[in-house]
Amino acid sequence: MATTPMPVHDEVAPVIDPRIAAFESSVEAMLLVDPYGDQIVDANPAACALLGYDRALLRQTRASTLHAGELAALTVFTQAVLHKGAYWTTALNPRHATGQDLKLEYAGCLLPHDGRSLLLLTLTDLEARRRRNVDAAAEDHMRGGISTWQRVERVFQDIERENQLILRAAGEGIYGVNAEGKTTFVNPAAERMLGWTAEELVGKEIHPIVHHTHHDGRHYHNQDCPIYAAFRDGAVHQVDGEVFWRKDGSPAWVEYTSTPIRDRGVVVGAVVVFRDVSQRREAAEKLHAALAEVDRLRERLELENAYLQEEIRIETNPRGIIGGSEAIQKTLRQVKLVAPTAAAVMITGESGTGKELIARAIHEDSTRSDRPLIRVNCAAIPRELFESEFFGHVRGAFTGATRDRIGRFELADGGTLFLDEVGEIPLELQGKLLRVLQEGHFERVGEARTRAVDVRVIAATNRDLKQEVQRGRFREDLYFRLNVFPIETVPLRERREDIPLLAQHFLTRESKALKSNLRLSEGDARRLTRYDWPGNVRELQNVIERAAILSQNGRLRIDLPDTSGAQAPSGAARQRPDARPAIMTSSEMRDHERANILAALEACAGKVFGPGGAAEILDIKPTTLASRIKALGITPRPQGAHPSRRTL
């Protein structure tokens, strides 16, 4: 209602309407209101008695003053009457002259007067009506009365009639149900959201139509329905995260409020106001999934970055398979054949022969080269951490698991996993490894969720796994799964023609590092070729690096071990790695390992890491050697670490 006042005259001309007699003598309280000037034009005696004001005072009172604090409701009612020609409401509570709020029902209609439209308002005292209804109900009871369902039907008809404009304008779906669960009215928004027309729903039980099933397909019994619960407990129920089923069978995620309706103190039904939140829920689910994916990728990138940083520290300068021997050419042909496939590869051979370089060559020539090659040194992982290292764990899975951790299989998803020293995997964990290779599924430690991965596995070992299978230390089915395409690396003593090429390659690299011009003489090449190289390419690299450091005036000082009396005849094969070892007790093995590490540290002048360090001589990872030194109580002299270099 507009609030701009019109001029108030001291004397208002009496109403000259043919219906003036009815206005004056009506037992119903009536007000004549100017909706544009916010002015009460006139009031009949019944209205003066109901409101407790003198007629002259009412003529000087604004409608908004009479309805203090209800301007919004008064405006809605006024606009509804102007729009529809007639409207009624119980939302307005004018104030009695004594200050008491009255509970009234307003019925309004348009009344043309002097070229303008006035509102004729009829005011009914609801409390007086209630008393009359009670008396009437008692009289009806004495006479047999009307049925309860008829009275309830009137209640819902009143609600629908009173709020017709609001029901049609509301964006939320609204419908009424009686205490039997039958629909009493449905607004247009509910029709649009559900696809059912009011004619199809009114008079029918609505729960089996739109609320019969949970979103996951479980039956939704009406005894569990919060809408029906409003009939039993008389409380307002607000629900989020349920579905109403549309006419076409599709679910609509909704949030709704079920408000009980009372008649004479008895709950006779409920009004349900609901909102379709399907798009909002879908957006929230997409956002949640996106955030989870971001977290997963962030964690994966963090681990990949940490892994690559480790690779930078321990990996070689330019990598490559160098040599012109038939053995090397055969290896290159095998790499070219197997790289484009997804077949598992088993690389066997002595330590220091470049098994990891072959694995890298296979990965870089494969279709997975855009994903990382993840390396796992199975010999360096404590037995109790194998499963966590391979498959990851969730927070709280075991003591010290303070956060979720991605395993190496998940880190290598889409790429290649290189299992170095695969024969060191504990027997009890080989079955889980086999399952991942066969099915591509695994679970993190402490988690029931099954995850899928696409990983190509390349394994390497210096053991004879066939004999390990026969001795019961390696699963036969896992062996066959890994040994799809075997590649055997050839020891350096069996391809002596490659020794000068390799030596010159290492020397060129050292010359650049030392900023000198060193050359390999023919005598040096012959001397290197005659040696059997028990440490293979790794030993050759160390010898050349040491010679470059000790060189004087551009002349190399190649220092080879004395082979007199200790060296096997040229060309003789080394003792096979599966030869039966001498049996020692646990204490003897510990003493032997301690003595062996001390000898290596002494030979390297206390150098643990880097080229020529004890880790390289012992052919174990620097981190593994550090942990063994700590466990054995050995205190080496501190040395700076240098990256190792490997070349075939």
C-alpha cells in the first residue's frame, strides 16, 4: 500500500452511496479505506465498537497507523484486493484503542467512488467466531453434527482461499495434506517441479506418489516420513537431503518443511513447503569431487616432486647404453621390441651391469613416457613397511600414520614401476603384489576402499629366481607374471670390446668436470681390457674417475687392483650368485657385515656416498648403508655426498 498521505480535511463529506444504509446498520464491522492515500475514509458503528475508537478519530487515522508494524502485510493485502477485486486474510492484527492486538479476519473488495477506487473492508473477530464455532459444534453434536472430515476440508479450503495470491506467486512448491496423508491443495510451483497436476494429486495419498523411495532405492515407509511425523508429534520438521519423485520417474533432491495444521487444538494435517535443490546438490557434489581430485593431484605432485628431487640427487648425468658389442646390440633390439607393449619385463644379471638403465630405456621408448618411472629398491624397505610403501596408507592406520600417504603403485599410475631387487620382497606380501598385477586393484593400509591403477611393472634381480621358487622363497605364479619378457644383462668381462668406449665416455665427462684435457692411451685401453671387472660398469666408472683425479700433467694414473694370485684366469666366469653360501649364525652374520662395511669405509677413506664411496663399492643405496652404519654403531668420517653415475 502506498504510504504517501492525502490531505486530511477536518470535515469529510458523508458517504453518498446507495448502500449507505447497509453500511451504517451492518452488524459486521466495516471500514472504507483510500488505498492510495493511506487514509481511513469512514467506519461504521460496528467497526468503532470492535476497534474501540470514536468514528471521528478513525476518520483522521491512517490505515498504517492502525496496523503498526504490519506495513508489509497490509501492502500485500491491499495489492491483492486491487489486483483480484476481492481478497481476504487473517494476517492483519489491528491494535484496539486500549493497546491490545486484535485477531481479525479481513475481507476486502473494490468500491468505486467519485472516480476513484476505495476499499471496503469487512472485519470479523476470530475469537468471537471461535466461540460461535464451539457453540455450533456443540449444537451439531446434539443434532448429529457434520463429519470431522468435512470440518478438516473447510480448514484447508480456508488456507488455500486466504493465501491464493501467495500460493500462486511463491517460487517454492507448497501442498497440503490431511491427517490421512491425502492431498488437499497443490500450488503451481509444486506442479512445475513434480510434473503432476493438482487434479492428479488432490484427494489422493501423496506419499506413495512422490515420496515412496529413498534416493538409493530403499523403500520409504510412511511411518518414517517426517511429513507424516508432523501429524503425530505436532512439531515442525525441517529436512534436507531427500528426494521427491517426479511424474517421469526422475528424482528431485529437495529440502522441505512440514508444518502441522491445528483445528480447535487438534492436528488435522500439515502444509509442506519444499524447494528443488538438485542443481545446487549436483554443483556441490561436483565441487566436492573437484576438491578431492585437487587434493589427490596435489599430494601426488608433491610426492612426485620429492621423488624426482631424490632422482636428481642419485641419478646419472646423461644416461645411455654405450657399446658396439653383439651383446649390447641384442639388448637394444630387445628393448625396441618390448618397449611399445604393456608386457612385464624381468631384467636379470650381475650387480653393476646397468639393469636400471635398461628399465629407463624401455620406459622412455614406451607410450607411458609422459608419466614417471617410479623406482622401488625392494632391498632397502623394512619388512614391516613394505605394504605401506607399495600401496600407501590412511591416517591412523598404524602408529605414526599422521596423514594419508600415496603408495608407489598409485604414484606410478599411468606410468612404469621399476622393482629393483624384486627377490627381496617378503613371501607374505608377494600375494598382494600378484593381485595388483593381475587385477589392477589394491587397498591402502587401513582403508576398505578399493582403488584401480594402470601400472606397467619392470622387475630386476641379481638372484636366480627359478632356484628361489624351488626353495619356496618366491611364489611361482608371481615369477611367471613378472617374467613375461626376460632380458639378461651381460657382464663387462664378456663384452671386452666395449671397455675402451665406456672408459673414454667416462673420461670425457670427468675432463669437463675438472676442466682438463685428458686422453686414454692405447696402453691404458689394453690394460683396462685385460682386467675382469668384477664390479662391472660401476667399477670401471669409479676407476676412471679416480684416475682423472690423480692425473698429473695430462697423464692418467689408472689404479687397478693387483690380480696376481687372486685374479681368476682371463675370461673365467665369476662365481654364480646362487652358489650355496657358508652357513653362519645371526651373530656371525652381524660381525661379518660390520667387518665388511668397515673394510669398505677404510678403502674409501671414510667416504660413504658418491663416486668411489663405500655405498658404491658395496653396491647398496646410500640411505640403506647409512641405516646399517647406524644400526651397527659405526661412526664414519663425515664426507660430502656426490651424485652417482651409471652407464652401460
